[in-house]
Amino acid sequence: MEKITTWLWFDTEAEAAAQFYTSIFPDSRVTDVSYYGEAGPRPAGLVMTVSFELMERPFVGLNGGPDYRIGGPGISFMVACESQEELDEYWEKLADGGEEIACGWVTDRYGVSWQIVPTRLRELLSDPDREKAQRVMGAMLKMKKIEVVELEQAAAAAYSRPSAASSRSASANAASPSSLSPSRPDRAIVTLTTAGLERPGSGRTAERRPQRDPDPCPVDERSERDRLEPRPEHHGLGLLAELRGQRRALSGDTSGCLHLAAGRPRPRA
């Protein structure tokens, strides 16, 4: 005798249920039928228990009366299927007169819950690639009857994601100067300061940002800056020599530069 035997409670359908289940699964059979006698508690001659085997696993159906009913997926029996054809056969027979639920769960006409599951599902869900396994799980959650081909498609889709190298390349292209919006010149105007100008013999290099747009004004910005804010170490003709004649383009003569260098206002003409 088996240590554990499954008992199923019915009102009066135990024998019909046993015949139904043994017609679906191979290696199944009814092994015994017992009846109520004069002691009750139900009418004498009514089938009391039906013993049967499903794939050599023992079950007993009890006609215990209408007080309790089998129902809900709180307890279920899982059937592992090696192929889609096997799965389809069990699903169609158990769902006949019952209810298709979700994710491979079906309730038969007597209220017993079954999980009709392909063995391939367990293999895919246990894959070491966790992203792949989660894709398969997401596909399965959308199904009622499980379709193996759709699980395989979900598993294959996990490998269609961009590689790390292509992702880095896309990021680099997005950040390249050619991808910048032309409406943003990105500091196109050149700015010069006296601290950044190169002075002969000083060894300092002028810091000059790239100029993208042509300057509509022909005035030399360096000359204009030095004219308005002369450096203290430049005096008199020394300043004029460094400017190399550029002041003439601004004022037309050198007298203005000499008076500015000396700190005196330029005499009126």
C-alpha cells in the first residue's frame, strides 16, 4: 500500500470521475469500487469509494455528499509534457466541460485543477541567462494553454538586444561634434584677454577659442582692447612699435596712441 494516496470528494460522481480520468491518461485503471451498506450514512447500494490509478499513482474518489466540493487552484496536479502534441491532447480533454484558466492551468468538469506544462518551459526558465529566462516568463504569463514555439521565440528574442560595442558606438556618435545642433554655435565668438595675449619674449601662449562665424567688423579686437586698456609696461613709442601700425587703421594717425599711452587725453583737432 502506498504511503500517500490522493482522495477526491464528490457528491455522487466518484465512479464517473474515475472513468473520465482513466480514459485520458495512459497506464491508468479502476482498481476497486465499494458501496454503502445498511449502516449508512448514505443509502445502501450507493457507490461509496472508487479506487483508481493514474499513471500508476493511486487515487480514491469518495461520494461523501453535497457538503464539500472540489474547487479552486489551491491544490493542483501538474502533468509534464514532452511535446506540444501531448500537451494539446491533455489540455483539450481536461478542458472539455471545464474552464481554461491561465499559464497552463485548467479546471476540469469536476473542479479538479491541473497544470499542463511542457518540460521545455522548465529548461528555459532555469537558463543561466536571466534576461532570457525572464523573457520566457513574460511570454508564458500571457498564455492560457502554453505554446512551446512562442516560448522559443521569446528565448531567441533575448539575443536580439544591441551588443555593448554597438551601444558605445551609438553613444559616441550622439556626442560627436557633427551631431550638435547647428542652432547652437557652442561659443563661436572669439574672446581675447590681456592675460592670454602672447607677448614677445614672454613664452606665454594666447588662448583662442575656434571662431566659426566670420566677424562682420574689420576692427582688430586685439588692437581695440589694447587701445582702451593698455598694459602698464607699455609706454610711449614702445607700445606703438608693438601695435605695428595697427592703430593707424583705427585712428588714422599715431598721436592718439601716444596720448593714451601717456595717460593724457587726446587734444581736440
